[in-house]
Amino acid sequence: MPIHISRRKLLIASTGSLLISLTPFARAAQAGADIVASRIWPATAYTRMTLESTTPIQFKYFQLKNPDRLVIDIQGSATNQVLRELSSKVIPMDPYIASVRIGQFNPETIRIVMDLKTTVNPQVFSLAPVANFKNRLVVDLYPTATVAMEQEKNDPLMALLQDYSHGKVNSDGTTRPQATASTPPVQKTPVIKPPVTNQPPQPGKPNKLNRQPVIMIDPGHGGEDPGATGPSGLHEKDVVLAIGREIKKILDSYGYKTYMTRNEDIFIPLGVRVAKARKLQADVFVSVHADAFTNPSAKGTGVYALSPKGATSAAAKYLAQTQNAADSIGGVNYSTDKNVNNTLFDLTQTATINDSLKLGKDVLNQLSRINNLHKGSVDQANFAVLKAPDIPSILVETAFISNPTEERLLSTSDFRQKVASSIASGIKEYLSTAILARR
Ligand SMILES: [Zn+2]
């Protein structure tokens, strides 16, 4: 079903809880938040803990040193079975949490103490109900800036997530210049900056692989955001991660440089996925999904590109809306979200979209050999994850996970393998005629 989310509503809701959380717990406990679910998503880039409640969760938090701890107090609530189970959800491999302890601090307050393995950068925020979720309290544990910087040598994801949480990443994946107000001016001779190199590749000879192509593979959803779920319970996020890993293997064997936006069960905001592709100067961005529709008979494979104007079909528009809801479902902190969309479509983007359509056609061609197509051509709509202004980007809906027959297909390694090699072949085909930007 389409999910209508009011950003404004979310913003008010999260600010409201935050304000209340900053006041001392003077109010009498109301009916009380009934914690109905708890989850922990450990990952290298950040670990997330989520509590879900029937009513908005009122909270405050603080950090303690020696040893490192994060303390979260929840007001108007009592410990229950769900909370008691929380400590058993911590896994030894969690990079940030060593253990979690729960206690009734006073009759109106539950205290959650997280024993940490390292100093962290916490972000704690609440989310209003959306999709199947009730009120959520989200605790994100990021590494400190130094650790993130160290990690960046291997993978820029951590630093980008930090930038994103500080509102420095735009929705099209471009990053904002850092505020320099507090930096003392440096004495220097005037430098004439070269123009922003955002131009389309210059016409020239077809690429004879004069350099290694860089491919960004984007398995959709992850973590709190399961994506679509099939009738027998298969999650889109798990299917597309498996397919993404297969695509990477094949493209690696072609000698390409390949990256993944996520290689774990982790929620990554759409803007960060695009930003990572831009940071690593990807030549191709391919987002992998599995479609869902209310009518279980809907089936077939589809490929999508960005539309600068309206969607090319109602189905594509519907799909883009549901996919763009990923950030609200996965849970981004709107109180620090300054990721306004200030994209201006220019000639670069027009050229990029033309390339995306070519790429999409090549991939769709290959996929037509292994499954029925939902539609015979590349559809277009306003997909947030395809907005890199300078990277040909497509979104592949591998099959309908909501269709019992296709869900079964998606669960087999044989079909996953076929999908992966079709996508890889399509990319290779596209690159055989594409002109790679000069580096
Ligand atoms: Zn999806």
C-alpha cells in the first residue's frame, strides 16, 4: 500500500518528545509507554537499538566514562518481558555494545544502561508511527570521528553517515562545504578555483576500458527497513543483499572495481547511498530490489531510471513513492535532517538520464532471457536513490516478492545467480560502448 508520510508530522513528533525529555521528570506518569518490541542491529558502520511503544516514548540520555556507558531513562513506563529480553539480543560480535542492563530506576522511570566497548557518538531520537511501526525510540551508536576517519581508508560509509547526521549530505548525494566560521582564516595567496567538474563526459572514442570501471551495487533496504515481505515471509532486504553479493563477485571477475552501499543487514539512508557512489566516483549505480503489489498476481522483472519530470506510468510513480519511503521506515533523525532537495536539473543530468536509459535497456535485455518482463521498456519516475547528477543509475525490480511463484524463485540460489549474471552482463554491455569520464 502507498505510505503517506508527513515530514512535518514526524518533525513535530520528534521535537515534541525531545523537548519533554529535556525537562525533569516532574509530570506524573501517564498511562505509560508500553514497550511492545525491541531490536538491535549491530553493524560496523553503526549499531542501532530500537524500542517500539504504543505511545510516544519520553526519554532522556547521558553518557558516562570509565568505563564507557550510555544511560537512557524512559519515563512513564515499567519493565516488562520485552525489555527484559533486550539484554539477550546483544551479540558478542557487536562492535559497540558489550551488554545492556535494564532496571526500574524509580516507579516512573526505566533505566537502560548500555555497557560500551568503545567511546561512541550517540544519536537518540524518536519517530512517529509509520507503515507497520508504532512509536519508536532509536538509539544509534556511531564511532567517534577519529575512528570513522581511520575506517574511511577502506570504506567512506562511516564518515558519510556522520556527515549525513549533521545535515551535510544533500538528498542527491552531493555534500555541503563545511562551515568555516570557527576556523581561523589562513593566510594565503588567492587561488583561482577550477570550475566545478560536473560536466558530461566529452564526446570521444567509445571506452576501450582505458581505465577500470567503478560500479556501485546498492542492495535496497536493510536493518529496520525490511522492504517488501513475501507471502511466506521472505524479506526483500535479505534477497537483494544476496543478489548484490553475487553481482559483485561476477563484476570483480570482469576486472571492474566494485563497491556495495551495504554488505550487512543495516539501514542506510538513501542520500548516503548516493553520496557513497559519488565519493567513490562510480561510473554506474545499480540499485537492486524486489517488487511488491497488493494484487498477488502481479509479476515480472522491471528496470527503472530517474525521471526529471513526471513518472512515465502510474505504476512507476507508485513504485517510486513506496521506495522513497525507505528513509521514514528505516528511521532517519528528522530533527537533524537538513537534507533538503535543492537539485537543479541541468544538462549534466539530462545526459546522465540518457545514459541511465541506455544502461537500463542493456540490463533489461539480459533480464528478459530469465524472466517475464513486467513491462517491455525502462520506466521512469522520481526515485530518490537514482538522483546522483553525474552517475548513470538504474533500479532493478528483480521480481515480485508478493507473488507466491516469484517469491519461491527469489528464494532459490539458482534464480539469484541468474539475476546477478544478467545484471552484470547488462552492465558489461553498456560499458562496452559507454564513454567513461576522464579522471
Ligand atoms: Zn525495494
